Amino acid sequence: MAGETVITVVGNLTADPELRYTQNGLPVANFTIASTPRTFDRQANEWKDGDALFLRASVWREFAEHVAGSLTKGMRVIATGRLRQRSYQDKEGATRTSIELEVDEVGPSLRYATAQVTRAARSDAGAGGGNFQGGGGGSRPQQASNEPWSTPGSSGSSSADAWSTPGSFGDDTPF
């Protein structure tokens, strides 16, 4: 959307994502990303840590369940989303302001680790009532074309599912 502040943060989770449910049964996962800049001090010939940024983040619906089931404390992650500012009153009645990240996409960083991706099972619940297909940290609307993420036989598509049969596309990546 126009006018929103979109950022990407790379850092480590300070704790396991906390999965909760609203009164309406909507899942939400909250977590904190610690991002610490490192610079090389040539005089001391060593790496030095800068001041850490601790950024609270949240994800909703099926995405929240994927995050809570996949990410754990200490993991290095890459998250992109929109900054949100909110004000609240603390116990003493003073007005406080916090800035949080409403996450659009998040995943493990593969700089110092490897990951095995498993496609999430299809779910129509919690995706706003539309015909959505879960997977890879978010929901993607069904397309009425031969795109590789559409389900075989759905929307008139007869293409094979790129995720269900590894190697079936040879060197021609369907993306």
C-alpha cells in the first residue's frame, strides 16, 4: 500500500514465537527479532558489535501457526513487513508508544544454516473466506491459469503441481 513503511530485518529470535488465539479463535504469533550490526575495527583487528535493535513482530491466521511450528529461539531469520506505531497507557497512566513489525513474509536465513521446506496442507479456513492455498509462510489466491502453484484440476488447470513431484520439471523450472 502507498505510504506504508516497509522494511526488511535480519536478526535472531530472542525466544520461541508465542502462539495465542483471539476471542474469535483467530491465531496470532508474536516474537522479537534482535538485529545487531557488526563492524570490523581495523585498529584492534577484530569484529565489534553495535547496539542491538529489538523489534517486536506479529503474524496472523494460518501464517501464525506456520511460524510457531517452524521457528525457534536463536534462529537467524529474514522478515519483511510494515512498521506499525501504537500508543497505550502503562501502569502509571503515562502514554507510551511502541513500534512493531506486522510481518508479510518471514523465513530462516540460510547464510549459516540449511533448511528443509515442507509445503503446508491446504486450508480454506482463516484465509479471509476466499479460496486460498497455504504454503511457504503465507497464503496465495488460486489463479485461473497454469501457474505452478495452482492445484491440479482446479480452476481448469491441467498442469502438474510443482511442489508435489520433485524433479518432474527437469531443468525447466516452473517459476
